[in-house]
Amino acid sequence: MSDNNLSTFPLLQLPIEAQKHVVRLMDKLHQLTLSTFNDNTKQLVTSSGLTCAHFYVSLFPTIKMTIQFCVDSVINLEFETELIDDEYRRLNQSAITARYDTHLKNPDNDEVHVWDKESFVVRDWIQYFLRVLNRTHIDSVLNCVFFYEIMDIRRTFETFSVHRLQTGLFSTHILTLLENLPPVNHVDFSEPIADEEFRKILVQNYDALVPYESQKITLDHLLSCNCAHLETSYRGLTPKDLNQFLKIRMNGTLCTRLRYLQVNLWPKSNNNNNNNDFTQIMKDINYQTSNENRVFEFFREYRTLPTPRNVFRGMNINRMDGTEATLVVSLNEINHMRFEMFIWS
């Protein structure tokens, strides 16, 4: 729609507060579409208070943005990509296709719109949506450096705040990627990486770290972790390792940033003896059984959950400096033992 047509557009003839009221009644996709017409409609939509629950960017392998307003209201925006020398994909496309997921079980019925700003590249579109959505950060970037040049990625994201980095398959240069992105809070990856790189990531003060399930993690790794939230499903970790970790941590000054630890244990035989595993974990450790129901606030900060975590029952232990932790042992979805430690401070 041209500016000449907009001058007689009925909506824009209304008083400003009436305009905002009408905009708020529109579908989210239509609000965003209206914002693309010119600077005035962009300001109108922005000032109407449009917000979203989550904003994601994916480079795996095609370029996509996902704007989630609620569980059943999602807008997916896709960029056409070109190959550079049949190897890398460009991050400088301008045409964008918006797919409104109103029929999640039948995507063919979704509405499709095409927006095009000739001077815009991916970086400009990210900045545009953050402003229109009254948002200060990107919730998550799903990235695969195998498909994109690292400097292209850096130029695209260097001015934004990114809370979480998820790496896809073939993302073997995670440390390089982290060094070329703005500081992130949460890191998880979909393939194991070299131990040297993993150790460098462990000692960083990330809010949360979720390595791939086969990423080797030993007692030494646990003790050197400087992250606040760590999850692992590595098969090599044993109840004895956890027992040693608890003893060293209780009597020392290591892992002072740690607030939550989750370890999914794998039985060493087909005899899934969880009671024996529990006995090994708690061997020679002083603890008090608790029936108290407490709210763990830190869990919400590191994962996108709607409410904090309720911790009911468990074993309370204390380290030498008085810091209290609650240990909870349960069964996970495959009926193996899940060990969790909630640290109160």
C-alpha cells in the first residue's frame, strides 16, 4: 500500500487513541503487516503495546524468525537464502515470507504474506521486530556454523542481546561462535565437542549450560564448573562420582556459582537398582530428610518456564559456609534415576 493510499485509509482518520484501540483488536499478523507500511504505521503499532512471549532466530540451515505470542499463536518468518560458492548461505536477503500458524496440524491452511524492504538485510529485520514488539532481546538463536560464515554471523548479531544459544548438528566450532556473538546467558548444544573447548566453556559464568547427552563429563568437570545451572545425561557419571562431588563441595569453596545441578544416571546393568544408587550417592554424607514445600526461584531464570520450581521433600545438606542445598532423587521419563540439587542462597 502506497503512502498516497494510506492518506485516505479510514483507520488513520480516527483520533490516535481510537487508532490504537482498533490496532489492538487486529490479528497479530495484521498488526505486524500494518507496521511495515511506513514510519507512521510502525509507530502506531509499536505505541499500541504489541508484545510477544518469545522471539527466536534460527539459522539451521535456512533463516527463520519465530514470534510466539502464546501456545497457539505463532508467526514464522522465512528468508530465501543463496549459496556462496555452493558452501555457505548468505545472511543479507531482504524478502521475507510470514507464515501465521493458525492451523498447526495442517500448515497448508496457514495464511502466507510476503514483506519486502529492499534495503533491509536479516540484521535490519531483527532490529525492526524487536522495536515493533517492544522487546529488548532475542530469546534464543539456533545456529549451525557449518552453513554460514562466522563473520557474517557476527555482523548480524553483534548489536543485539541474546539470552540463549542453541547449536545444531555439525556445529563443532561452538567456542568460536560464542567468541563472535554478544554475551549469552544460556548455552546448549546438539553434538559433543572437544574436551579442551568444553572445559573453556565450563569455566565461563553462564547462567545455564546443557551439553549434548554424550558429552564426556567427569568428576573433575563438575568441580570446575562455573555455571549456575548445569544438566547432563552422560552415561559415564556414576553414583560414586556424585558422592565424591558432594563431599568435596560441602567441605570446600568450589562451584560457588552453582545453583542447580541435574544428572540423569544410567544403570551399569539391566538390574536397575535405584535404591543401591541412592545409597552410594549419600554414603557418609550428613543430611536431614525434609518434608517442606519450598519455591526455587532460580530455576525459572535459566529455563523458559512460566512459574518457579516447587521443591517438595528431599535431603537437605549444608556446606561449611552454611549454604544449604536440597537433593531430590526421582525417576526420569525412561525410568532411570534423576539426581537434582537445588542450592538455596
